[in-house]
Amino acid sequence: PFVRYWVHNGFVKVDSEKMSKSLGNFFTIREVTARYHPLALRWMLLGTHYRAPINYTQRALEESSDRLYYLYQTLGDARAAAAVAAAAYEAGVTAQDKDARTGDAGTEARTTGKGTVP
């Protein structure tokens, strides 16, 4: 690949103020990842254009954490729904294999998937 690293070219701001030791609003990434998951921090950082200043706020990081949780929850729900669909399909195929019982195939597919999708 042409580019291997992402480099931010803007200032980091904390609650709309420039981050600096003299203002007392300086912290390290280790301190942030001790309180939040590193992927939540990455999600927040990737939401900023590389030439724009990053405005670090607790609220922005909490929103990123919530969005990341929602993404993983949705992914888990989709996997569960796919598993139920596969089981319903297999039940329908099994019923079809028993002398082409199309009525039983539909019933098996419906009852196998009923009430198991979150």
C-alpha cells in the first residue's frame, strides 16, 4: 500500500481549549485507554478529518463507546439471525427430503425460527 500510517495534522483540543501542560488539561493515551476501550478512542479519532483539530471531550468519547457497543450488538444480532435462518432452512430441507412434504417443510421452517431471533 502507498500509505501505512495515519497522521493527524491538527491540534488536539480538550473541551474546545488547546491541550497543554500549563493549562492542566494534558493526558496520555494510556490514561484514556485505562478508562475506555481502545477501539472507542479509535472510533472517535477516525471521526475527525486529518487536518481538523480533534476536540476531545468526555461526551464525544462516551458517544463513540456507545456507537461501538451498538455496532457489536448489531453484529451479534445479525449472526444470531443468520444462525436461526440456517437452522430453519435445514429443517425445511430435511422435511422436504421426507417424501417431498412441502406442508411439513414450511411448518418446520416457521417453528424452528420462531421466537429465537433477538
